[in-house]
Amino acid sequence: MRLKMPMHGYSLFFLALLVLLSSWKVCFCGKILVVPFEGSHWLNMEVLVKALHSHGHSMDVIRTDKSWYIKDGMPHYNTITVSVNEVFDPDFVNPLLEKTFALERQQSSLMSFLGLNLQMFEAMSGTSRIMCKLAIEVLKDDNLMARLRESHYDLVLTDPELGTGIMLAHALQLPLVYNVRWVMSKEGHLVLAPSPLSYVPMTGSGLSDKMTFFQRIKNLVYFATWEFQYIFLVIPHYQAVCDQFFGPEVRFDELIQSADLWLMRADFVFEFPRPTMPNVIYMGGFQCKSAEPLPDHLEEFVQSSGEHGIIVMSLGTIVSQLPEDVADEIAATFAKLPQKVIWSYRGSKPSTLGNNTLLVNWMPQNDLLGHPKTKLFVAHGGTSGVLEAIYHSVPVVGIPLFFDQYDNLVRLSERGAGVMVTLASIDKDDNFLKALQEVMTNPSYRNNMQRLSKLHKDQPIPPLDNALFWIEFVMRHQGATHLRTESYKLPWYAYYSVDVYLFLSGVVLVLLLTFFIMMRLLCSALCKSKLKRD
């Protein structure tokens, strides 16, 4: 007996088939070599790795056998583990942080400035030395390099805070994509795009894009400081590796600028406007997402806050603890507030800790910031945390600790979405308490943050989807050289047209000199003629 499908059954079948076919995508599944940096940089990179994996791409991640954050045996990537003796880990970072905290709290601003810069020089040079050791271990391993070549990767995805991926891309002759905020010791734009010092503030200067004459002098000093560090303390480490494996004709500073694509962890809702380049794709806030339900114990604590709400405090993944007296001051200030506080802190329990404050080793920061009871975010000013605060419309009280955090908080303050308290002033005149109360009682801070959040979300393509499109674009076309400027191949005098100006100046000088000589000769001839007549 044959069963006939009713007509409406055929209709539903063909409708389902049509929907399936219309949603079908021709997917190019590529193979990517990922060379990440440690710490919070890896947390950002892992967001991209997971998203690429969900698109069907295969990823191999290079890590060390002493890796701080990058785990082995994960479902969304394979690991290539390299044995090293020294790594960027807490043993390297914590002594630097202790010195930085001590320098930040000095009374003399000049001594603090000089000390912090010397400390920065030491940190960047030491980091570069460690990263170069990793590069040498990879490049000298013939078996590993043969394995990498036989894997036929489509591109190298790297964080240029680490130079290993840049040199690997050159050795393997692969397209290069950056997940970038910093390039070694410089903000990414400074390497790639024109950066007029009249309105592009340098990292560490604490300046906005509206500068007075003396502020422009300060900006120039900071620019010179960063350039000195970059040219004399960072690049030589990497150039030595290039000399060893590629020959002296390969310049590392040119390799840096030869990347096909720069995925910039920035958003002009937050950044000051500045020149950029066509191969820079902005994906600021790509890691942000809607809040998910909290674990039961955290939700119970949050709900116990009642109408007062909660304050979330985190100083990032690198800073595990603060000087004891600073931690006590912060805890004592929180104890005076009616709000409940969730504080991510791994140091010793402060002696002044109040009953309203919960210390945790780790917290779901994105989910807490997205909770309706969250009133305020106390943060160190890292780029990821600031963008998450913008995404969830939570105003910020910032405690900058090092590098670009001060500048990030300046940008937020300029937009009226937060205030800043320095480490040196946190225990003076109730500065921290006043800052907390100011932001929580003045509605303008939340209103301004809500405005920034609306601007940030009003995009045709979500930042993560945009980043994925462009990574796949590079894979489909084996690079993006048509977007890449050739300026990095020019010598400095050609880039700034110094030779052209000198040539034109010489031509003008010759013409003026010729005219002057001719006039002298003419005057001399006229004078001789007059004397003869007389």
C-alpha cells in the first residue's frame, strides 16, 4: 500500500527546503596559525579563536611549556608547545608592579616621571628579550618549522605586542593579521598611520586632543620618550633575531608594517579622532555581549543589596594585589557605603573589610556589569574593561596603574562618563570616597555613559562579525596588499619629502643666485658704459 503525502505536507516540506537553501552559506574553512601574547591579551585573542572555530576554521596556537593563561587540550584550538627557560608570567610581572606602585606614590612628580620611565624601559626591554628567546626556539627548531610549512596555513594571526608571530609569518611567507592595541611598546597607530603631535596625544601624557602650547611641548617629550625606547631598547632585540635567521637586509621595523590587516581593539566612540589607514579594521568592544545569569551565590549577594545596588571592582588579570595600606583604604571606604561591593582581589584580606564587601578570586565581569543592579565600576582603566563598561552603560571610577590606563580614563573623563583617582591620592582627603559618591549621585555620568553605549552599539555590523569577515577576506584572497601602504619601504627623508624640499630649495637658490649675478653684471656693464661717455 502506498501512502500519499497530503498537499499541505508537500508545501511544508518545500518551504523547509527553501529556508534551508536560502540560509546555506558557501564557507571557506581555513587553517590559521595563532601566535598570541599572554595575560589579558590572550583573553581577547581567545574570543577571536572561539568565533573562528565556530565558523569552521582550524587553529593551531603556539604557547610555551610554562604558559600563564593558554591552556592545553581545549576543544576550539590545538596547541604547539615550545620549551623555554623564561616567560612572561607572575614571577616576571609582580616585581615590576611593586616598583611601579612605589614610584606612583612618590611626592615629587619629576622624580616619579623619571622613575616610571626608567621602570618602563626596563619592563619593555625585558619583555622583548623574553619574546625573542621564544622566537629563537621556534625558528631554530628545523623539525617544528618543517611541520609548520607542511601544515599549509592560510594566515598567521598574532598580537604584535609579541614579535614572534611577525617573524614566523615572514619565514613561512604567509599573510599576516594583527589583533592589535600595542606594537611592542607603541600604540598601534603610531607605527602605521600619520600621527600629528598637535592633536594626537601620546600614551602616558594624560592629554586630550585639545592641547595648549605647553601641553604640545609635553606631548613632544612623551613622543620622544616612546621613540627612544622603541628604537634603542625594543627593536634591537628583534633585529638581532632577524639578522641571525634572515640576514641583515631584512629589517624588523619593515616586517612590522607589512601586515595585511590590523584588527584594532579601539572604537572612535571612545578614542579621539585621528588619521588612520585602509587596512585598519576597528573592532573595539568585540568581546562584549549581553549579560548571562550569575552563579547562584553571586546572584543572592547582588539581590541582597536592595535598592542601593552594587559596585563592581576589578584591577584586571595582571594585578593580583595592592600595597597593604592602599587595599585597607579602599576596603574602609567601601565599608562606609550603603551599596554592596564585589571586589576581584587575590591579595591578603584587608583588615578594614566591611560586611558589605565580597572578595572573589575571579568574577564574571561582563555578566556583573550587565546586571541591572550594578551602579558603578571601579576599574584600572584597561581597554577591555572600559569598553565593557561602555557597552553596559556603567559609569566608572578609575584607578590607573600603568601604561595606557591613565590615558583610557582621561578619554572617559573627557566624555563625562567617569572620574579618576590616582594611586598617590587615593588615601588623601577622602578622595576615593568623594569620587564614588560623585559618580553615583550625579546622574550625568550614567546619562553620558548611556549615550556612549548607544553610539557604540549603533553599527551596521557587530565588531566581532566585522573582524571575522576581514580575517576570512584575507584568507580568500591570500592577503590584502591592495589596502597596505608602501610608505614603510621609504627611507625617512623620502617619507617626509626632505630630499624634495632640499632639491626645490636648491633650484630656487640657484635661480636667485643666477638672477643676482646677472643683475650685478648688468649694473657693472651700465656703469662702465657711463664712465666711457663721461
